[in-house]
Amino acid sequence: MKPPKRLQSLIEEGLIDTVVRQLMSGKEAMVYVVRCGNDTRCAKIYKEADQRSFRQAVDYTENRKVKNTRQARAMAKGTRFGRQAAEAAWQSAEVDALYRLAAAGVRVPKPHNFCDGVLLMELVTDEHGDAAPRLNDVEFTPEEARLHHATLLTEVVRMLCAGVVHGDLSEFNVLLAADGPVIIDLPQAVDAAGNNHASRMLLRDVANLRSFFGRFAPDLLTTDYGHEIWDLYQRGVLRPDTVLTGRFAHKLGPVDMGAVMGEIDDARAEEAARRLRMQTL
């Protein structure tokens, strides 16, 4: 196929040999299957900010580090240079998270290069060597649902131990590879220790997994792994090999209505996003 303009510079640099086909077009990027020597990889082209349906909410960008104070000031003022710097930081966040998580043994696509707003990374495949499907495109038996749910909880814990919360984890951001689930789409990933919204995002990520796999294994719907994981993390005793129970005893006390309303707003936003995704499939 004719290479997209955004991939032309990578072809000229010798990073890509040929573009095979478009793999998908999502809310934040377009992904192509490409050939790099003897390897088949994928190239993720980030959309411009005004073309994305996923916005850089302050909750996600809080406490993100930039290269220098000039960029930070420009981003705070919202100048043209500041918007460009914010966009670059948004894109590099996924690259940084992928390298960080891959080094920690988390099941994410292996990153290979990042150039001119294009991320080159491993193509996740199924048992036939074809591009792996997303979870939302697959039906599971109760046993399969419990197995994949447990695998992903292990990855969520491993991510948190590496200091990262996905922030938008759902059945739309997990691929089912030949050897199990692989987590993708991390530009909104947040620093667990440096972002005040990290706990809420972690709880939402885990709740999304519970809701999805609970369709196939209803017994999962009564679990509370999210609060258990965050409590262990806060107490400094969470480890990648920590055995979870799915149970958590909530302390009784005054109700934080702000937090409750935040959870409700998040649920509404997630449902609206889910419906939008289904409409674009």
C-alpha cells in the first residue's frame, strides 16, 4: 500500500522498509503493520490533539515531568509552544511507560523506536500469527474468563510495583495473544506515587476488568481486588508475587461525597466512551 505521509520519514531513515496494511484506527492513533527487515512490527501514528476523542485531562497529566522549566511555564500558560510541548509529553508518556514496564516484565508490546511522533513496536499476534484480537471481540468460557482475569490482575500489580497505573484499562485496551493477554495503549498512564488521582484510576481499571470478565464468570462480580491492591500498595507490602484474595474490609466512617460523585462521573464517562467505541467499530 502507499505509505502514509507520517511514515515517509521513517522509510527514508531506514527504520521501515514497507507498509503492509492499516491495522486499526482508534480514538488517539492509527496503527499500521510494517516490515522492518525480516521482522513484522506495528507503527502507531498519534493523531493531532484536535482529532482525538480522548482528551489530555488534567487528572492524567498531573505531575508529569517535562524537559525544562521553559516548557513547563509554556504548558501552564497554554501558549502555542506550550501546546506543542504538551502534545510531545503526551506521546512520549506511552514510550516511557512501555520501556519502563517491559523492563519490569509486564506483558506489554516491546517498543523498538520512537521517531517523528511514530512509535514502532512489537506486533502482538495470535496462535495463527495474525494480529491478536482485542478482548471485546472474543467470547470466553467461565474458566477462560477467570484465568485471563487473574493474569491481568497480576499485570496490574506488576505495573503498580513499577510505579505505573494504566488509567484507561478495559477490554478495549488488552489484546489476546497466543500466550495470553497483552496490555496496550498507555499514553494516559500515570505515576502511582506522584498523581493524586492514581488510586481512583487504579480502582476503575480493576473494576473495568471485573465487569468485563464478570459477564462470563459472574462470581467475579463479588470480588474487590482494586481496594485490596491499593491498600497493600499504600502500606508498602505489595509485591509482584503477592497472593490476592479479592476480599477487602472497608472501614466505616464519614462518606466522602466528592469521591463518590467522582466515581459516578467516571462511570458515566466510561459508558459514553464505550458506546462511542462500539459505534466506530
